[in-house]
Amino acid sequence: RSFVWLTSGLQFIGFLLTKREVSSDHHNFIHFNFATPSSSLRELLSHPSHSKINSATMLKILSSSARDASRSNGVAQRIVGGASATSIFRSLGSSSSSSSPNENRLLVVGSGVAGSAAALIAAETHQIPVTMIYAGNVATDCNSYWAQGGIIYRNYDPQSGDSADLLAQDIHRAGAGLCDSNAVQKLSEEGPDRVRQLLLDATERFAQVPFDRTSDGELSLCLEASHAAPRILHKADHTGRVITQHITQAAARHPLIQQIPRTVVTDLIVEDDHCIGVETLDRTTGRTCQEFGGHGTVLASGGLAGIYEHSTNPAGFNALGSSVALAARQQVVCRDLEYVQFHPTALCIPNESRFLLTEALRGEGAVLRDASGRAFAHDYHKDGELAPRDVVARAVFEESQKDSTQHNAFLDITHRDADWLRARFPSIQEHLVARGLDLANDRLPVIPAAHYTCGGIATDLQGRTSLKGLYAAGEAARTGVHGGNRLASTSLLEGLVFGASVADFVGSEQGQDIRSQTAARIFSQMPPIGNSRTRNPASLEPLHIQNASDRAMKLLQELRRNMWDYVGVVRTPRGLETAMEELEDIRAEAEHIHATCPTLETAAVRDATCAGCVVASAANANQTSAGAHCIAPDSEVDSDEEEDAVAAAR
């Protein structure tokens, strides 16, 4: 009887595969006509004689026989990493459904270094099918791409004195004593091996990044602020770009990894205290969909510094706190969100977005000067320009307030050789030349700008969150590495190390136990046959959609202004209370707009306002200044001075 059951099932799968029509769609959908489903299969499904084969075993047998995806009555079901037999059973006689049940895959939200590392280790090392979901048109449309400086490695020259312990000391010093020792030790010890495995791989399983090398062919290592030794791998001044290009290419060519672009994750799907998948919104069609992942869901879509009026993050919808917002709406524990790092040196040109001037410039000798030419960094810290970022950021901020008639903070590296500068920092030089400036000839006007989220979704060393089946990595996560202030060039390394650790846990025996629990909850969540959860905004009036999107963008401007004015470089108790009141009103309206008209814009602003509220709340709850979180008593900050500083920054 078991043989008959198995044979009939496989014959049915074979019939389906012979009838498929592969579309030109990116997701390679398979189309089926279920008008006359197999009666023999239906009989077997209901017949008591097959009871000796349990359903889970049969699902695995059938899953291994099909790939890509299926459509019932011409409506797509996306099934990645092996078609789920459950979805085939549900398709019999069904109408449209947007659900994509698959108990045998890992969902990764985000395409940057952390997400790609998690996907590659899961697929290559543990043979786990992976679905990567990201909002951009291409995988390189992520914040990792914009990292200028480099990634921490290890200086193996004995004269450098570099070691895992020395790096750990540097991280703790920069983090204002708030770092988690175990997380710092993990990063310091595992970092070099993960760099070699994922970025210096000659086997083409992972990435082989063409970092800069010395004249004798050795990897070139540079010094950055607060590092005790030159240990930073780099590629000119666009290291993030070249790393992201190569690691996303490695993910794209892996047969067990499928990428779903142009798709915004709007909510987590939680069943019985387990995260079993995500709700998504297709940017192109406006359709909503459910994606399920039995191996879990990894949030790795970056940080939230883009919720500030002045930010080094790129324009658009990156860095609006999507991962933190997804977690916060499900009461997943987040920590240290008050520690938003402000980069000290963003190019300050009126009416333009702030442009990052990398830490490496100061590592190569750039000096901070006021309008008179006086070097001021040593007035604030004995290490001057190489002090921790929070110290340098406040120094630049304070100097900028001293003269309301002109800009009063500049970065000067004109003493270095012009040809060397232009070769070492070509992207920055190109940006400057387009604005009539030159690294070799001009002092560059600078101002602090929101740069990086030190806190985030609280995780352990394996990336596990407080919600079973949910993991986080990269800037979205609070691993404990950064404490109150991030050390330069730790971000890309943290993404590699902890993204890979998530995948190793998911592939472990304990991870497999969680997968079994999650899979059971996925099957219990399946909607009834014929129930469609797709919503097409085309049914709404175009004017309504446009008005909702326009209003959402205005709310985003209000949010950013409030965050900059009241939750910025220096905060006050009164300012934080004002922020919390105003941000809550903005958040409530953003929620309402998205509920009535889900679009890319309304989804992004809904997340951004949620992130803003939790950051302001965290800042208000912590009255102790440390690291990037600076609280000044209301009486010490004159309102006129605040207004002058804000006006100068704008």
C-alpha cells in the first residue's frame, strides 16, 4: 500500500511537470491547470490504507520531486528551494491565493553583507534552501554598498602588535564601556576566519573581493580612528561597494538561493509565539503576499539613521528602521536604541543631502579646523581626530555653534600629496569636483550626521531574538558589540560574523528542532481552500493612492525634522518629551494611511515612524550620558543656541 501511495504521488508530480509552462517572470513560475485534478490522488489522500506513511514523510518525498513554483488556476504560488507538497494539495480545485507555504526554507529579509552571509552559509554549508527578500531593484541596493572606509581584518606583521585581544580593547574603549564582552570576543576571534571564508575565497563558493594590495602583493591595511594598529582592509574609498557586489553575486549564483527583489516586508507572521513568515508588498504590482519559512526568518535590512533630517545614508527608503519596526510591532525585545551614532564629518553644503567623508581621511592625517584655521580636536580629547566618533562628533557640533555668521568646522587634508589623495579617495574626489571642491586644495565644510544604529533587535551570539523562529543580523541587530558607540569599520565585519552564525545555528540540531516546531505552525496557519489574501491596490482610485503617498512623504519630513531637533547629537529631557508627543501623533497617522492604502511610501513611513518612537522612548528612559547618547540638562542648553545650531546644520 505504501508503494502504491508513493508511486501515485510521484506520477502526479510527473504529470504536473510535463504540463508546466515556464514564464519569463523573474521568479520562474510554473503554471498548472487544476480543472480536472487526479482522482486517484484524491482517493489516496482520503483512503485509510495510507496511514502507515505519515504526512511529513510524504511531504518530503513529494517536495524533492518539484522545483521553483506552481500556479493554481493561473494564480501564482511562489515556492522556493523545492515545491511544497502541501501547496500542491491545497491547490486542488482552489481559486487564487497569495500564500507561499514551504516548510523547508530560510527567509532572509535584506541583501546586504549580513543577509548575504547568512544566506550563503545556510545554503552552502548546511544545504538549506534560502529565499532572500529585498526592496531594491537589485541586491546591491542596500546600505552595505555605501560603506567607504573598509572592514577590520588582522595585521599579522609581528611589529604591529595586533591581536584579537588588542582589537577587543579598541572596541570596548570606543563603546564607552557598554559593550558585551562575549560578543566582542566572538567578533575579534572569529573575524579573520570569516573574512577569509566569505570574502577571500578562491573556490568561487563565496566571494573573492579584490581588496587593495601593496607593491609586493600583500593585502594593504590602513589605520582608522581609535584603532591601535593598521588592520583595515579596503578598496580605495568604496570598500562597501566592491564587497557588496561580490558577495551578492555569490548569493545570486548559488542554486539553493532565490532572490525576490522589489518586495517590501510589511509585517511578521506570528503563530503561537513563533515567527513563521512575513507579509510582503510587491512594489511593482502592489499585491500583498505571505511568505513562509520553516527554518526561520532573518531580519537583516539595515538600521534607522535615515529617519533623521541629516544622515549619511543614501536618499530613498534605506535605513528607515524597517527591521526594528517589524520586531517592535510584535513586542520583540530591542535594546540600546538611544545609541544612534552621528558621523563627525559629513560634507555640509546648503540645500544638499549630507555626504559621508570617511573615517579613513582622518586616519590618513586629515585635521579638523575652525574658520580661522585653528585645529580644535585636541581641545576635546587627547587623541584628537582619532578619538572615538561620539567625542569627535560632539566636538564638531560644539565648534559649529560658536559662530552663527559663518560655517565653523572644516576637514583639512591639503598637506598630503595631491596625486596620492586622488588615487586613495577617488569617489570622494569625484563628488567634490562636481561641487567645485578638491581634496588637495580645499578645507571641506563638515557637520555631524546620523550614521549608524548601535542598538537594535536584541540577539544572542547566534542571532536569536526573543521570538522563536526570528533572527537578526547586521545593523538591524543589537549583538552587544558596539555598546554606546561603534568603532570604525566594525559594521561590515559584524554583519559577516553574526550573519554566518545565524546560519550555523539554523543548520544545527537545535535549529532543526525549532524548524520542526515552526513547520507544524505553518501548516496550521494555512487558509481554507479558495481563500485569497491578495489585495490589489489597483482597485483603489489612482488619486487616492497618489494622495496617500504624498501625505506619507510629508509625514516622513516631519519625522526627520523632529528626530534631528530633539533626538539628535545633544538631547535634553524637555526636548525628548516634546519628541515623544509629536512622534506618536505622526506614527498614528502613518499607521492609518498604510492601513487604507498600502504602498511603498506608506509602508516605509509606517516603519520609520515606529522606529522614531522607539528611539525617542529609549533615549527618554536613559538619563545617563554615555557614548552616542548625550543628555544635557534643560538649563544648560539655551534655546537660541539650539536654533542657531539647527539653522546652521540645515
